[in-house]
Amino acid sequence: MTASIERYTRTAVILHWLIAFGVLFMFALGWYMSELPKDGAKAMSYDLFDLGLYTWHLAEEASPRTFYFNLHKSIGVTLLALILIRVVWRLTHRPPALLGTLKAWEKALANKVHTLLYLLMVAMPVSGLIMAVASKYGVKWFGLPLLSGLDDKGLREIFVEVHELVGVVFITFIVLHILGALKHRFINRDDTLKRMSIH
């Protein structure tokens, strides 16, 4: 069965794992930066997350909160580009058929969950981007001005709520997705996970 398994394309697999790790990192970064004080001392360089692994040097001083918020926006824009590429790839390349051992209801559930994950995967960075543009700061991509801020407090407050709500729903479905994959690996003992492995 392993020899004849139909897998996702190499491009789809690479995009899947890049985006997956990127999204999980963004959730961790979002939690980390939300705890930072608004009146922190400004600096020209930052030891990323105080881990001693990499020091990021800036062109101008920024507070820790500003630095990490800008990093969050920059990675978010990059992820959105990768997600859009993945959506186009998915629409233009037929995914492998679900395993024949799955019951009809399992196939229907898998298709619905995947569709919802795609929608959430797009909604998360888009809502964040609108929220950022609605602020007075706008969006910089790794220090390069990208979009000017509208300074629209009402719109920003709406999308702060939207971004947080989408985030809660998204992380819930990510956890369910991971649990489903683990079930296939350790309980069903089928080849579902191998379809998304680099070959």
C-alpha cells in the first residue's frame, strides 16, 4: 500500500509545512508581544525573545512592543503571500484522493474541515492587515514602508475583535487537524500522514 500511495505535490508539501510552522510561530509571537508594556525603553537592537540566538539590528530606535509588532506584521504579510500562492496551487492542481479505507462521513468531514482551514488561513492575515492599515502606523515590511495608516480608530477596533475571534477559531481547528493526523498515524495506522511528506 505504501508504494502506491498518492501523495501531494512537492510544492504543496513545502508550502503546507512552511505555512504551518509560520502560523504556529505567529500565534506564539502574538501572545508574546501582547504582554509587552507600551512604555518600554527604546533600543537600536534586540536579542530575539532574549534567547541569545540572534540579535536584530534596527535602522532607528524602537520600543520592544513596536519592534515585535512590526515583526509580526512583516511575517504576516510574508505568510499571506505564501498562503495566496498555496490557494492558487490548490485550485490549479488536483489534490490526491482520500484513502479508500475512510468511511463516507469521514471523507465529508475531512473535506469540510480542509475548506474551513483554507478560509481561516486567509482570514487570519487579511484581518490583521486591515487592522494594521486602519491604525495610524500602517504596515512596514521588514522596515520598508508598505501601506500607510488610515488612523481610523473605529475600523481598527472592529478588526481587532475580528482578528482575535478568527484566531481563536483558527487555533481550535488547527488543534483538531493535528489530533486527526495523530489519530490516523497511531490509531488507524494508515498512510494519511505520508501523503503530506516530502518524497
